[in-house]
Amino acid sequence: MGGDEGGRGVDASGGARAAIVANPSKQGYDRLRAAVEETERRQGFAPSLWIDTTVEDPGKRQTREALAQGADLVIAAGGDGTVRSVAAGLRGSGVPMGIVPLGTGNLFARNIGIPVNDLADAVVLAFVGIDRTVDVLVSDIRRADGTEESHSSLVMAGVGIDASMIANTNSDLKKRVGWLAYVDAGLRVLPASKPFRVRYRIDQGRVHRPRASSILVANLGYLPGNIELIPDAEIDDGRLDVVVLQPRNLLGWLFIWRRVTWENPVLRKTAVGRQFLDLTGGDRRREIVYGRGRSVSIRIDGDAEEFQIDGDEFGSVTSADFRVDPGALIVRVAE
């Protein structure tokens, strides 16, 4: 990629300045510095401000520091945790976020078409891409001890077996094989998993009381491995998508797997495929239920359940309230 046109604040005189909020523990950090220096020189930016993340703070404080120093662009360089934290710091600021994937999952980057295997290309895109306004998912959670927290995210949050899988993922295996480590965790967690009784409500609609294995609230629909969890999810529609997994047995799990790996990404893309699903009653199965709205409330009846945000574990919760913040973030993307 190249060119001298694109992003907000670009000034050939060198007046524009980017801030790089980077995870120094990620592989490729040194190559990142070299690529940034080359790109800022070619695109007419002043030398970038570098602020490393820490274990205690993966990027939110660093982003606010960058804003305080007048950065025209903040680039999140790391995995989904870094991207989420930088987005939380930029939410509502009007300053765009560039993304350079350095992690293993990079769910948000994959969903919006940012190259995850070409660091140099991602750096150029972060500096001179097109600005796109996207929604932010806000999660207000409550734990068993009564403490409450609020988190901003971009991909999805979940309660139940998906969060248990993430909590039980082998970190060393994840570094070696990436998202496939979640498959290993799933094979270990699934046999011992039990449905839980939950109450959930979308907007001001009726209260649903299923026995669910997992409830996910999402801003985007794709997962690695050609898994299309939510076919109609849009990042800028001002809505959240809700997915309730409620299989009764192993056969139910097999149906869910077929739905997200074959029916959603393949059959639903063609008129013939959709007609086949109508004839076979695929959409009337209840193992996986979809909903959509601006807000979602979840109350767990019984013990607290594991909770995850954007593929990172966040402990266990007894309740969670989700809302969409429409158009709260500007992200650099390709045309």
C-alpha cells in the first residue's frame, strides 16, 4: 500500500503526529518500529510518540496520555486486548484509531479487513487508511461479591461455555497454534459443561428464561476458522446481536457446529441454499437462537458463570447489562 492521501490530520509539513500504543511483549515489536519510522517519513508525519502497554494497563491510560499530548492518530499495536483498551480510551474522542495486529486472535482486525499477516501493510493502512465510524459495545457487569465494573469492547462478550473455554485455554499452546488452542480447550470443557438457568431481555421486550450453555452479545459476527457465528451482524448499524446456545445433547452441539461452519458461511450466501434451509426447517431449530437490539440484560439464576470479552477471560459474573454506543469510535480501514 502507499500514497499520500487518506487519513485525518495528514499534513505534508509534518504537523500531524501519531501515537503508537504497543505491547512490547508481542513478536514483531522491533519490526513495528522500523515500519512506523519508514511510513511516517514517507507520509509526511512527524516522529511518532511511543507509549508501551503494561500488564497492569493494556492501553487505556496510555491512550489518554496520547490524547493529552495532542496525538492526531493513535495506533494500537498488539492483540485484541490492546485494541480493546485503546478503543476504550478513544471512545467518543473523535481521534481515529489505527490497528497493527501483533497477537494471535486479532478478531476485530480480521472482521474489518486489516491484514493480520503483513505488518508493513497494516502500518501503512493505519496511517493513511479511510476513516470508518463504528459502534462500541459497553458491558456493565456485577460479580458475586457485589462489585461492579464497566468495560468497552469491539467484538463480543459472552457468559457460559465460551468463557469457560477461554479461561481454560493453554497460553503456551495459544502462542504456538493461535486460535486452534481454543479447540483444545473446548474438547476439555465441553464434556463437563452444564446448562445454566438465565433470564435475558432485549431492549424492552419480554423476559426469556432458557436453560443455556452460553449467551453472547456481539458487535461482529466472524470468528477464525471460517466460523460465521452471526450472519447479519454489522459493526455500524447501532444494534447489538444476541446469540443463545441451548443444545440439549451432543447432537445439538453438532447442529450448532454445522450452522456456524456450513449453513451460515455457505448455504445462506445463495438463493438455492436459503431455499434448501427453508425446506429442511434449519431456521426453526432451537439449539441456536438469534436476537437484536440496542440493549441486553442478563441475569443468572444460581451460581456465577464465567465471562469473557473479545476472547479474554474476565472472571465470573452474576449479571451483565450491555448497550451499544453508536458511532463512538473512528477506525482506519482499507477502501
